[in-house]
Amino acid sequence: MAAIFRPSANLAATLSLLGIAALFVAGVGWWWVWPRTDYMRHTRWPVDQPVPFSHEHHVAGLGIDCRFCHTSVEVSSTAGMPPTYTCMTCHSQIWTNAGLLAPVRQSLADNKPIVWNRVTDLPDYVFFNHSIHIAKGVGCSSCHGQVDRMPLTYKAKSLTMQFCLNCHSNPGPNLRPKDQIYNTQWRRTAETPSPATLMAEYHVQRRNASAARLRRGAPLLAPALQPLYRRRHAHLETFGRLASRRARLDGDDNASPQVARIGPRHPSPP
Ligand code: HEC
Ligand code: HEC
Ligand code: HEC
Ligand code: HEC
């Protein structure tokens, strides 16, 4: 009786197994790795701006405080963008004819705000609030990296949900003394008060403990913890209302250089 498989079938079998393995690897790459790449997360890609504004030059070089330009960061959900007038406090005196600054002068001449392109961009369903973080001793660089070393601004950290939770479940080591919030070069040293001291000073201890307990117990104790969840949710909604103020920054009715504008959310990858 003739053999069912000829010798060449071995080769075909090997090739198809390799093919399946390659498809599997490609599938994992597409499904798991690709969304986590810096490219897809817009991380570490300088964003083009109407004016090539340099934090390196203005912050590290000239020593201007973040709050001079991002005026609402301590009191509001949004940090705020500098209006043309803020640039003009200096640039009506220096570099007055520079080609690079033509869009700034144009904004004043046309009575229209400069529209900065977004660097950080959370999904619409996330409540985020700057003021609570500043009040509780979280510095700008914990989330934005060393902005004062950026000739063009880019997103330094992923800002994924995992990133937020990594800190929320144990904020202590990330807290810093109040006077270091705006220092993007700050590092914990031997003189820095301990995480526990800072947690107590900023009153983050108890809420964080209950949050950690919630996270640990959630899968098993979900029904029993419902009331706690609800309380927490009410809390988040308070911040949600604050977050709605960011509409002010997004809105397009601010057609004057006395206010600042930031571009649309979720542009396509660079
Ligand atoms: C002289 C004004 C000025 C100062 C001072 C300044 N910034 Fe900015 N900042 C800007 C401008 C203009 C933009 C928009 C252009 C850009 O993204 O580079 C911006 C953008 C940013 C962004 C990106 C915002 C986005 O689109 O998501 C971050 C983050 C930021 N600044 C953080 C800081 C921090 C932290 C400091 C202090 C260490 C600081 N800035 C100081 C003017 C300033
Ligand atoms: C806990 C993390 C965190 C800290 C701390 C933080 N930021 Fe942000 N920042 C964000 C996130 C997240 C966004 C994007 C918000 C969005 O998409 O609506 C953002 C957006 C911005 C923007 C763009 C305009 C806006 O408000 O949406 C600026 C400017 C900015 N931050 C400056 C600062 C400065 C200056 C500090 C320090 C005083 C600071 N941030 C501290 C997370 C942080
Ligand atoms: C406190 C004063 C001051 C403010 C406010 C200020 N600048 Fe400047 N800027 C300077 C100085 C000084 C230089 C020139 C530095 C040099 O070349 O030595 C400069 C240079 C520049 C340059 C040339 C490129 C570079 O980085 O060397 C650009 C573009 C620029 N500024 C944009 C802006 C914009 C946009 C704003 C508003 C968000 C702004 N500046 C606000 C002081 C200021
Ligand atoms: C480096 C630490 C750190 C990071 C990163 C961080 N947070 Fe926070 N966050 C805190 C601290 C500390 C508090 C104050 C908690 C308290 O008072 O108990 C806080 C409070 C909040 C609150 C107020 C509600 C509450 O639970 O008390 C919200 C909302 C929030 N963060 C959202 C975010 C989001 C969204 C991100 C990611 C984009 C983020 N945070 C990243 C440290 C951080």
C-alpha cells in the first residue's frame, strides 16, 4: 500500500507549525506590545507647536517659575496655558523682531489667541485635578518629567491608569516638601522627611489606607464594600465638577489673546 504522507510532508508540517508560531507572535505583538509602545502612547515625542517654545530656555535658563505661565495649577483642575500677553511682558522688549516669535505678534495684531497643541491628553472619562495633587505634595516632575530640560515639550510619562494607581496605592515615597513642588530636579535625599511624615503632614494617610484595603479586598468583598465604593464615587464626582472647568480651556469661544487656548484632544499619533 502506498504511504499516505510522502517524505516532503515533513517539510510542510514544519513550515506550517512555524507559520502558526509566527502568527501567534505577531498577534501578541499587535494586541499586547503595540498599544504599549512610546509611539502609540505619544510618549517622548516632541509635539510641534505654532511657536517653538522652549522650557529649557525659559525655566532652566531664565529661572521663570511654572506658575508665572501656568497660573491656575494650584487652584483648579487645569494648569492653564499662558496667554499671548504673558509672552509679551518680555517679548515686547526683547527679541521683538525675531522670526520665531512672529505668531505671537500676529496673535496680538489679530486679537486671536495662540492655540497650543496638546502634549498630555487623558481619555474623556478620566477625572483629573491638578490642585489636589499640588496641595498634597506631588511635584510637577512626578507626572511631567524634567520639563526644564525640554527644548520642545513632550510627554515624559505614560499617564496610563496603571501609572496613576502605582502612586495612589503608595503615595508616600512620591511626596515632597511644599517648597520643592516646582523644582523639577528634586530628588529624595537623607534630609527629606520620611514618607510617613509627609503622608501625615498632608493628611493622606487614612484615605490611602482605606483605598489600599479596598483594592485588596475588592474581588472577594465587593458586595459588602458597596457603601464604601459609593462614598468614594461621590467624592470623585466632586472632582468631576471641578474637572468640568477644563471645558473653559477647550472651548473655542475664547477668541482673545488675553486668554489662552489649547488644541483639540486625541489627535492622531505623531
Ligand atoms: C514662560 C512661560 C512658561 C513657563 C515659565 C513654564 N511653561 Fe510650561 N508651557 C508654556 C507654553 C507656552 C506651553 C505650550 C507649548 C508647549 O507645549 O511647549 C507649555 C506647556 C507645558 C506642558 C504641556 C502641556 C500640554 O499640552 O499638555 C507642561 C506639562 C508644562 N508646560 C509644564 C511646565 C512646568 C512643570 C513648568 C515649571 C517647571 C513650566 N511648564 C513653566 C509656557 C511656560
Ligand atoms: C499627578 C500628576 C500630575 C502632576 C503632579 C502635575 N500634572 Fe500637569 N497634567 C497631568 C495630566 C494627567 C494632564 C492632562 C490633563 C488632561 O488631559 O485633561 C496634565 C496637563 C497639564 C497641562 C496642560 C493644560 C492642562 O491643565 O490640561 C499643563 C500646562 C500642566 N499639566 C502643567 C503642570 C504643572 C506646572 C505642574 C506642577 C505645578 C503639574 N502640571 C503637575 C498630570 C499632572
Ligand atoms: C521673563 C521673560 C520672558 C517671558 C515671559 C517669555 N520669554 Fe521667550 N525669551 C526670553 C528671553 C530673554 C529670550 C532670549 C534668550 C536668549 O536668546 O538668550 C527668549 C527667547 C524666546 C524664543 C526664541 C527661541 C529660544 O528659546 O531661544 C522664543 C520662540 C520664545 N522666547 C517664546 C516665548 C513664548 C511663546 C512666550 C510666552 C509663552 C515667552 N517666550 C515668554 C524671555 C521671556
Ligand atoms: C506621584 C503620585 C500621584 C500620581 C502619579 C497621581 N496621583 Fe492622584 N493623587 C495623589 C495624591 C497624594 C492624592 C491625594 C490623596 C488624598 O488626599 O488622600 C491624589 C488624589 C487624586 C484624586 C482625588 C480623589 C481621591 O482619591 O482623593 C484624583 C481624582 C486623582 N488623584 C486622579 C489621578 C489621576 C487620573 C492620575 C493619573 C493621570 C493621578 N491621580 C496620578 C497622588 C498621585
